[in-house]
Amino acid sequence: MFKGDERMISHKQKVKKEMLSILDEIKERITNGDFNSIKGFNQAITKDLSRNRIKVSVALYRVRDTWTEGFMNRTKDGFYTFIIDYDGLKEEWLFGEIERLQQVYDLGDIDLFRSSDKGFHVRSSVKLTAREFVEIMNNSSCDSAFKNLPRFSTLRNWVLRDDSKGRTDKPMFIRTIPSKIKTSREQSSAHHKYNQLLNPDSTERIINPDGIMDMQTIKYATGGNV
């Protein structure tokens, strides 16, 4: 055996030893129930060995095994209705933000829902381009998971839940926030009709209907509040 081969075998053994050491550390924390520390592994454990870097990451998350239903905001002609999922935002801060977005982006009448103890949904039938919709989300305090998830799917679509989810009831309609001026935007007839069927107390005005009666609903798995 050549010296170069011996050095390579020795290096591989060191790498293997370090990796086993990291795995033992993770196993010990799991055995001791140190779950706060386990969550810290989301940032990964990195160790340098000579000219190599060993990186091991561990994630702790809830299995998606609870099913619920919702609707997609994409329209048949490639636009997006206005929907936002808020999580953890105080109610007194919420109304001011919604009214600001409503005025700045000409969103028409907006329906407000309580989705959980700390969450709210808002929706309107106005149609936006993908660029406009993303800009609105980036200028809002909406939930980051809601904002980013469609970027990792094959079909760029956002979903808003309208059914119960485990121990969480379906979103409860609170009221319609009327726009001070009539929207100049085209509105989705399908999404407006769907909303009226589920929430007959909504007073959202449809001023510029597109006449398209196709939209998509979806049944999907979630891991939260089971």
C-alpha cells in the first residue's frame, strides 16, 4: 500500500469518527428529552476537519396528518384574488393595516375572518397580477409560511382554509370592511359567488365581474393544531 493511500484511509477514518461523534451528541439530547436543544439543530452542526467541513442538520417538526379544505386564489385567466393569512398580529393593529392596503392597492370591499385564537384571514374578489399580489404581501404583516410556500410548488397558487383543522374551528366571518371608493379592478365572479355561498352575511360588492365561474378548491394535509 502506498503512503498516499494510507493517508486517505486515515482521513476517512477521522471523518467517520467525527460524524459518529455528532450523531452520538444528537442521540444523547433526544434520550434526555432536551427538545429545546434539538430545535437548535435546525441551524446544523458544523465541524472542520483538515480541508473538509462536516455538516449535519436535524429538524424537528409535526407530521402533516390532519386534513382540511380550502380554496385557491388563482383565477382561470391567470390572475390572483386578494387573500392574506395573519398569525399573531394584534387585532387593533390589523384593522389599520387592512385599511391602508385597501386604499393603496384599490382592493375593494374586504371580508375579515377569525381563523384561530391568534389568527385572521382577509379576502377580496379583486383580481391582481402575481407581481402585485407578492408586493402586497411583502408590504403586509402576513404569516411568512403563507407568503413563501407557493414558491416551492409546481403551480404558483395560494390557499386559504375555509374548513375546520383538527381542534381549530373553521374560520368565522366577522364583518365586511367597505371600501371608501368603488374599485376599478376587475373582480372574480367565481370567488365572489363561492364566498357568498359559504358566508351569506358578507356584504362585499361586486362591481366589475369578470363573468368567469371556474375556480379551484383543495383538500390538503396540515400538521398544526391537531
